[in-house]
Amino acid sequence: MIPYTDQALRHLSTRLMAQILPDIGSEYSMSDAALVGLLMNAIADEAEEGIQRRLEDISEMREIFVIAADSLTVAELELVGAELRSYRLSDVNQLHDGMTRILIELQTRNENKSEAGPEGVKDITNAIWRYLKRHAGRHTIRAIP
Amino acid sequence: MITLEEVKGAVARFLSEKWNVPVSVTAISKIFGGASRETFRLTLDVDGQSKRVIIRRDPPSSLIDTERALEYGAYEKIFPTDIPVPEPLFLEDDPSYLGQPFSVMACIDDCQTDVSTLSIEARRILGEHKYQILGRLAANNPIDLGFDSITPVPELHHCALEQLNYWRGVILDDEIHPQPIAQAAMRWLGSNLPPPAQKLAIVHGDYRTGNFLFNTQNEITGVLDWEMCHLGDPLEDLAWSLDPLWTWGEPGLAGRLLPVDEAIEIWCESSGLVCDRIALKWWRIFVALKAIAIWISSSEYFHHGEGKDSILAMAGWVMTDRQNKILLDYLMPHDLVDADLEPEPEPEREREPETEIESVKGAHQ
């Protein structure tokens, strides 16, 4: 296996930017290589933390779905309760995407009944907005200024 | 991938045929950063005279699905007006020269696009010029200039909905992962359409700092990148120019140049139009959504298209991230802002003053 995958990517990025880039002839290719180096650092962050961030999202979305269980369909509830098949990124993404789609549906339904809806509707709506704010902050790409 | 030597040879042959005089290329460079077209700057020897041109070549993949004919047509129709643009020279659809269609424009020399090194005063002067030009563009009659021959003419009351539907389609077609914030924005925009446009205007579509050239006197000498040009509500361009993404790290300054309220005032004076703040609010949320659509498309092109330009990845990953935060600022209910947030290792971008954004807090309550 590749030890310290994220660090390995960062080392290669540093090598690209510090040693290979200065020897590149054209201004265009230098800019391109510099950006590739920055993107490699962003990917390194994702390699290290991406799965964990997605799992935190899934956990928080599940908490919302528990409160909003009465508003979910049987099919949605099945997906919400589904086990994660593996910690492969593709499997985590699949579950994350499925839950996000349910979240979008739930938010849409709540908006349609929010004017006359019970207080619980507002609580769920607010919980979704709080989640979206935390989700956006959690996935901030910090490697690129 | 075409080499610079191939471009040199093909352009020399093409222009020799067009101008019927000997043409050779004495210098060539590829300009970094253009995500929609490959752009080359060439110095020519035209029968003993030095001349510089810009070549815009269609790439295998593009950030924006646009017709080169629309962009070139916009340059042709704007060039005779008081809006500064580079002179369009040729549009060539035959791929036998460069492997893809391309356009040729005159080069505007001794100019730059980067405002980051300018003094505050220089930025203000440039900003005044920028919004005077945008106002003049809005004041034009697009039919008189012949824009109805290159782009559809919408009804005034359809301008907003047509744009929303178009960019909604782009998001739904190109999203790799579901986009809950963009979806919330689409629902809000669909439920809160603005009043009809006060006039039909030429909308540049990407009027922002970085898309114009300016000289050492801080005068704008060329407005560039007309590929998203269309006819519509003049507030759309104003809103796009004010998007916080273009002021990242320097909140409160429109396009990093001058305060937002001053920019709007200059635009109103120059255009003779009024800025309905409620309508502008809608357009500001819309342009943030449109931007997300563009960034999502760039990510889709990067992953599934032929081109693997780093700029596509940069736009698709980083800009989507930032634009989502901008939309959240606009849409999040007021009483939830700053609540229940995990501490971030870096300071968040400052919120713009209420007078500038007037976000739609509470819209979803």
C-alpha cells in the first residue's frame, strides 16, 4: 500500500512546484503546473479527510431524518436505514448522494407546507439549514487561497 | 493537442490567404486562464509591417456551451459603438487550419486585467469607468445594433424565467453530486420572480473585473469574453458584476474596485435606468446560481470531457465551494446565521453589509 497517501501527494506537489516548474519554458505551462500543484494539495486533503467528512454528513442527515420520519416515504426510510456497504469512496458517495436527495425532497416538502404547517416543520427546516451551513464549512477547500 | 509551431504555421497560412500578402509569425504565446477557448497571442510580420492578433480556438471541451458565432457576432455589433472591444477580424469555421474553428481579433497592446496591484484611488477610477461602460451598454437599443440577428429576443416579462430555466437545466444535466443549496436557490427564485425588465438590454453575461483590459491611465480599453452574451434584463449584468465571488477576500468592494452603492449609482446615471432593489436582490441570487451552474459544468467537463485543463478542476471544485457559501449567505434564515457552526480553522469571509446584499433571510421560514 501507499504509506501516508495524503503526505505522498503533498510531497509530489512540492516537487512539481519547487523543482520541475522552474525549468518549464513557457509561461502558460508554468501557470498550469503551479495550479496542478495546488490542486494536488487539495486532493491530498480530500484523501485524508474526505471519507470522514462524508460520514459526518451522513450522520447529521440521519439525525434530521429521525426527527422527520413521519414526512418520509417507505422507500426513503429504507435508504436512510441502509448500512454502508464499505468505506470505499464510491460506496460512501453513493449513500451520501442518496441521503442528500432525500434531504432535498424533505426541504421542498417542508417549504410547501411551511406557511400553515406545525411548529415541527419549522424545526426540521431550520435543522436542514444548519446542516447545510456545517456541510459547506466542513467541505471548504483550504489548500487553495 | 495542438503545438505552438502548428498554430504559427496555420495562422500564417490563413492570414496570408485572407489578406493576400505574405504573413509570418514572429512570436507566439498561449494565454493561461481562459476556460472557454484556447487563447493565443501572436506577433505577425504582415508584408513588412508588425501587427499583433489574438486567436481564440475552440477546445475539445469548453466551460460554457457557447456558439463561437454568438461571441464573434457580439464583437462585430459592439465594435462600432462607444463600448470598447477588440476589433474582430475573422471567424473561421473550417477546422482544416487549426483542427477546430477559431476567431481572430486585433490585439489591444500595453494593457492588463489584474487589479490587485493598483492603488485604492486607481481602483476607484477604474471602477467608475467600469460602471459607466456597463450603464452605456444597458442604455443601447439591442435591436438597433442588430443583436436580434444573433440571439433570441425575449419578452420583457420572460427575461428572468428564461434565464432561470436555462441555468437550472445546466445544473440538472451536469451535476455529479446532488446540490441541495443550489436546489434551494432554484426553488426560491422560481417562487419569487422579479417584475418584468424595465427595458430589453444587451447582457454581456460575464461582466466582471478580470474580463476587461485597462491601460496605465486606468481606462478600460477592451471588454472581453462575450460568449454568454444575450438579450435580457439589464439588472442581470449589474448583479453579476457585484457577485461576492469577484470580491473574495475584499468584501464590500464591487469587483474589488469601489463600494457597491457607488457602483450602482454610477450605473444608474450612465444608463438612465433605475435599480429596483427588490429586483436586484433576485438577480443577485440568480447570478450566484448561474455561477454555480458554470462551476458544476466545469467539474463535469473535467471528469467526463476530453479536456483535462487544470482550470476546469479549479473552477469546478473551489468555485463551487465558494459560491455555495455565497448562496447560503443569501438564503439562510436570519435567526440561524452563525448558529450551531463548528469552529473553522480559518476566518470566514466577512458578511457584506446589509445595504449591499439585503439577503433573503427568512425566505424559507
